[in-house]
Amino acid sequence: MTHHSPHELLTGTRPQVDIQLIDGNIPAADVRLKELEEARQEVQKNLEAQQSRRDDRKMMEMKTGNKVWLEGKNLHVIGTCKLLPQRYRPFTITE
């Protein structure tokens, strides 16, 4: 499975940041550019790791006999919303 960054999923392109260091006798600027590049690489690595964890999660397979809770927001129940339960008791899957 290929992992894509959020930017790549939205635009179809992988963001590329290419910082060119220009010789300019400004050591503080060179240090800052290197720090920015390292920070960008760290953020990219964290985004890819987070996306990988999401992709690894698998949908739980439901089988006959399992019990499930029903979310109240997914049901059409008559009554005052604030007073209705958020979830309804565990129901057993029958088929």
C-alpha cells in the first residue's frame, strides 16, 4: 500500500522544498536555513508515520453473535435531542 501525504491527496503532487544555500558570508542565515530544512524533514517524517498508523488500522469485522452499540445520532428517534441517549444498548447481530 502506498502512503500519501495529505497535500498529495488533495493536490495530486508531493510537495518538494529545495532549499539552495547561497554563499553569502551570512553564517546566521545559513544556520537558520539548515534548521528550517531539518524541521521540515522532521514534520514530513511525522506526517508519514501518522498516515501509516491510520492505514494500518483495519475495520473491525462484525460477525453474527457480536454485540454492537448504536449511535443515537444515526437513528431517527422522536424526542428532545438533549434528553435522548447518545448510544443505545448493545444489540446482538443476528444476520
